[in-house]
Amino acid sequence: MKNDIIPEEQSLYKDVCHIIDDARGHIATFVNAEVCLTNWHVGKRIKEDVLYNQRAEYGKQVVKHLAKRLTEKYGNGWSDRKLLHCIRAAYTFSEDEIVYAMSIQLTWTHIRSLMFIEDKLARSFYMEMCHIEHWDTRTLNEKINSQLYERTAISRRPEEIIEQELAKVKKNNQLLPDLVFRSSYFLDMLGLPDIFSEKDLETAILSQIQQFIKELGTDFAFLDRQKRITVDAVDYYIDLLFFHRGLRRLVAIDLKLGKFKPEYEGQMLLYLRYLNKNERREGEASPIGLILCSEGNTEHVEYLMLDEESPIKVAQYYTQLPDKKLLSEKLQRAIAIAKEHYVGHQLDKKK
């Protein structure tokens, strides 16, 4: 039957499908925005009523009774739990913030996940990453649970610097290296034994390249393994070479067992200068390097992460997921140390 369709009819069919699909997209966006704004306004109105009466017990009762009456009138979808989410959204977000979230097409389920993040800067970070990397709510929840924000370089900066950086991201809709690179990576998906070599690690990464890229970030594209470069008739090999579409930069990754050593930085600097001269293409930014070490030595790592001008990042990788509570404590200590170092680093620059 398909062979009987004349070209003009096929063209008409495609055009009409495009019009319908486009309209459906606009309708879905409009409906989502209305749902989110309605929920926020409902929460705001209940919040005002509860605050006016100044009694927590009154708040529980009024929500319960209101949910029952709304369900009788509008059917399922207005449970007391739903109303509590609406109230929390009203406490967490201003109307301008909700409108902005709608403008970048976040859904109510995105909002519901974001409103349980206490730190406003972390919340802003996740909101912008949802926008730039097009995260669905499942991905957002995975990133929150893995404490992605606390593992990024940007979390190590003073609050006013973080606010400025996030404002740039919001204005330009463009990623910055501090949002991309992290202080630690979870490579538990590789299934490595307790004892392994750097080659074992590299082979495991390549066999699970899709999951590895997911942990690195969505804009990474794999280019090469054991990339050979020759300097003064001496061959060197870059373990893994990637390209980051958002940053428009080559990313060289070196895999190391044990703690970071200062000589690793010199080796990576050689790789980056070679790539910059011989592999960088028109329109690309200068290459950047990531040294992944199996053990962490916080101060070495923090000093390199804090140097905004350095093209080299250092991070620890975990082949087994660490205990969430211990990881959280470790990250908070690292952030505190980093912020202290950052202030000292800036003062040294001014001298």
C-alpha cells in the first residue's frame, strides 16, 4: 500500500504530522506550566492560612480536611500528601523562581525533587544542570543521591563566587569547567576485583564506556585509548581521550593507582601542550586534563581544583560505592578545607 502513495501525498502527510506534533509539544508545555503554577499558588494560599493561625496542629488538621473536600469535588490527585508538597514548594521557591523553572521546562516532579534540597545554591546548581543536560526526574534524583553538587569544583568556592558562576550559566546557558569536573567519581559499575592494575581499570572502563560516560557527564564523547604522542622521538600514551561538546574542549584522562603525585601534573601538562598544538581544531577551547587517582590526598587535590587558571583537574575514583554518610562527612570536610584554601589563594594572588 505504501508504494501506491504519491510523493505529493507523502509530503502533505509529513507536514500535517509536523503541525500536530508541534501543537502537542506546545500544549504539553502549557499544561505543565499551569500545573506547577497552580500547585504553587495552592501551597502559598494554605501557607498563608496556617501562618495566620500560628498553630502547627491547626495546619495538620486544615490540610487533612481540605484534602478530603477537594478530593470529593475534583477526584483523586488532591491528597493531603499532595497538599503538603504544594506547601513545601511555596516555602522553598518564590513565584519568580517557579516561573523560571517553567520557562526551562522543568516538571512538577522536578520541582518536587528540588524542593527537598535545603541548600539554595545546590538547588540552583541542579536546576541549571537539568536545563543544560536535559535531565529527566530519574536522572536528577540519581545525581542528588550521589551528591553530585558536593563533588563538583564549584561547591568548593565561597558562596558569592558560586552565585556569580551560576548567574553566568543561567545567562549564557553554557557549562563551565567547575560544573563539569568533580573531586571524586563512582566507578562501581566496572565490577573490578579488590586488586587490579591501571590496564585492568582502563579495559573495564572501555567495556562499560556508556556507564562511565554517564558518570563523567552527558556531553562527553569518547575518542581514543592509549593515544600515542611523540615528543623528541619519545613515545607517550594518553590513557583515554574524550571531547566535551558543551565546553568544546579535548579532555585527556590519566588513570593512576594510589595517591596523586606532583610529577603527574608535569606529565599531563606535556600531553595538553601537545594536544593544543597538534590536535586542537578551529573553534575549540584549549584542552583540559583529568587525573583520576584511586586514593585521595585532599590538600593536593584541593589546591589544583581551586586554581581556576590550571587546565588540570585531579579527582579520586571509587570502585565500590562508599557509605553515604561517611562520604557526606568527607565531602563537607573537603569543602570547608577548600573554601579556607581559596581565601588564602586569593590573598596570595593580590600580594
